[in-house]
Amino acid sequence: MANSKYEYVKAFERENYLLPETYIVIRVDGKGFHKFSQYYGFEKPNDIRALRVMNKTALKVMERYSDVCMAYGDSDEYSFLLRRKCELYERREMKLCTLFASLMSTYYMFYWNLEFGENPISEEMIPTFDARAVVYPHFEVVRDYFSWRQVDCHINNLYNTAFWSLVKLGLTPQESEQRLMGTVSSDKNEILFKECGINYNNELEIFKKGTILVRELVNYAPKSDLSSRQKQREDKVRRKAEIKSYHVDIINDDSWWESRPWLSE
Ligand code: ATP
Ligand code: ATP
Ligand code: MG
Ligand code: MG
């Protein structure tokens, strides 16, 4: 296209290229989902159908980009791990973040309307997501990152389960909040068991652990210095690999990580 006298404005643009040879995590989070969940009458503390919509949405995003080797999600958030060698959009931060946020928002709407045909999305309250990208230098930090998110899921879920169980017993939200103020995990477990007749251990794993999506490579063998032809073949293997879903502990289970060495490749 011909240059115009206006083209100099392009020189004001800035781009952040995420550090090479580092693991990229893109975390998306629903904007104002507390209100969103009230507007659409989510079951509290956990609406399983809404979680299903999140999981289908994240799976679709993962299917589209084979550089995403794993994802973890709960509530209105999902974290996508992009492999260290990822060259998607030259690792441009803005491109990646805006793309992931918009894919989440549009696919969420699509899957919501499939799941909740009787209660479709209204223009008054649309699902929107923001996204941030963080790079991590070692896989150890990546594991700690996912542990951080899974601990967060556990803490929030235990609190929410206790809170809503007390509300269902007849306490007002303010009274439930007061009742839980200053309590530690064991207190909440006891309140649930003694006052609400709920054994927290028997709650669904998807609520307690969140959802882990992994691209499962079979017959994987670590390689270095691949030719471009070999790289293409590897790309194809990744694209074709099955993506599996789990609701398990990924904090303490070393074997879970060790049996998937391609995640730290
Ligand atoms: P922000 O825009 O700052 O993210 P937010 O209202 O989305 O604000 P979050 O901290 O992200 O706040 O929390 C998400 C909220 O969405 C939860 O606190 C919960 O109320 C609600 N929520 C999300 N998913 C579910 C679900 N499956 N079942 C019930 N409630 C849910
Ligand atoms: P990228 O992902 O890099 O943005 P792109 O295919 O979206 O790639 P753009 O430079 O953004 O490329 O150009 C948008 C293209 O979309 C136009 O070249 C044109 O072909 C098409 N397009 C967009 N809006 C219209 C429209 N209203 N009518 C016809 N064609 C359109
Ligand atoms: Mg949110
Ligand atoms: Mg959130």
C-alpha cells in the first residue's frame, strides 16, 4: 500500500515480545462474574453447568492452539500454559492477550447458549474476559504457579461451601460471614460437618480441585536440535494429540508431572 503522510503515527506503537525460551502462562478471568452469576441465577456455591461452559470454552481454545500444552481452571478463570518453544504471533504479548480474551468471550457465549437454551445471554449482561500473560523461567515456578491456582480454588471453595450451607440453614449472608470470620480450614470443615451435616470430602472433585486439561502425547521421547522437517512432524503430533480432562491434585503428586515430561520440554 502507498505511504501517506499520516503513516508516521505508526512509529508511536510499541510491542512487547515475551522473553524467548520461557514458559508463557496466559490467565483469563471473567469480568464481574459475581454479578453475572446473580443475573443468570447460578446455583451457589457451584453451578455445574456454568463450569461445563467454562471447560468447553477452554478446551476449544486449546484445540485451536497446539502450543497450549496444558490448562487449569476453576470459577471464572482459566490459565493456559504455552510451551517454552512457542512462537505463536512471535510471542507478541498484546496479540496473545487480546486473542485469548476475545476467544474466551465469544466461545463462552456460544457454549452458554448451547447449554442454557432456556436462559440465553441477554445484551444486558454479556460474558467478557480479561487476560494477562506472565513468563516463567523454570518449570519449577510453573508447577508452583499451578499449585497457587489450585490452592486458591480449594480455599475459595471451602469458604463458599461453608458460607452457602449456612445461608441454606437460614442464616443471613451477613450472619454467615460473621460466623466464618477468623476461622481456619479445620473450623470450616467442622462447621460443615456438625452444623450442616456435610462431609467436605464428599463434595465433587471438580469443585474441590478445579479442572486440568492436558494435551496427552503418546510415545513421547525428548529430543533436541530438531530439523525443520522434524519440527513440522512434532507440530502435527501435538495438533492430533488427545486433550484429556482431570480433577485431581496437581500440588503434591510429583508422578502426575513426571509422567508428562513434554510439559516442561
Ligand atoms: P472481576 O471482574 O474483578 O474478576 P468478579 O466478580 O468476576 O470480578 P472473581 O474474583 O473473578 O470476581 O470471582 C468470580 C465470581 O463468579 C465468584 O466469586 C462467584 O461468585 C462467581 N462464579 C463463577 N463461576 C461460578 C460457578 N460455576 N458457580 C457459582 N458461582 C460462580
Ligand atoms: P489479521 O488477523 O492479521 O488482522 P485479517 O485477515 O483480519 O488478518 P486485516 O488487515 O485486519 O486482515 O484485514 C481485514 C480484511 O477483512 C480485509 O482485507 C477484508 O478482506 C476483510 N473485510 C473486513 N471487513 C469487511 C467488510 N465489511 N466487507 C468486506 N470485506 C471485509
Ligand atoms: Mg472474575
Ligand atoms: Mg475469578
